Amino acid sequence: MGWFIKFIDSSVGKKLIMALTGLFIYSYLIIHLAANLLLLLPDPVPFNTYADIMSSGINIPIRIVEIILFIAFIYHIINGIRLWYNNKKAKGTTYKLNNPAENSTFFSRFMVQSGVIVFIFLVIHLRTFFIRYKFG
């Protein structure tokens, strides 16, 4: 078990956890979007069934996923900032010639921007739907 803790505490381990939490968050968003697209169907029954399942009393699996999702978001944000800061501190100076198009993929170049977009959407979405529904 000691090797696992060492690995998770390493930069590579933290990046792996970042990738896994990011994948989990995006997977959830895609599933959530697909479920909400049920609104576009001419038959209201599928969406109403989905809404009933999501809002019915005490739904333990849904609450567990909400808690895990919240923890994943917080961890992803904090760990991302920590990794960025440690990388910046370790690098020291900037490169004289940097060509990101050749050195990285599209997705790695736009991780911060996509994260900010998802975060802004999340704040608006939670304010509009979740908080108003849960707390009046």
C-alpha cells in the first residue's frame, strides 16, 4: 500500500487523478445533458419519468452521486490549481520558443478554458434549478 500512496502523492499520480475526476465530471455532464434532451421528444412521458425518479423523496443512489460529484469538482479545482502552481514554481523561467500546437493536443491546450466554461455553466445552472428547488 505504501507504493500506492507514493504514486498518488507524485506529480504523475495527481495528474492521473485529475484526468479521472475530469472524465467523471464530463461523463456526468453528458449523461445529464442526454437526460435533459428528453424534453425535445414529442412524448412527455420519458422526461416526466426521469424527473420523477430524480426528485422522488429520498433517492439514496442519486444523493450518493451528488456527493461524489461535489467532492470530485472540489478536488479537481484544488488539485488543478496546486499542480499548475507547482509546475510554474518548478519551471522557473518561461521558454524562449514555445509552440503549443506542435507540443500538445487541442484538449490539453484548452483544459483551463473548458473548465472555466463548465464552472460558469455550473454556477448558473445550480442557481437556477438546484438551489431554487432545494431551498425555495
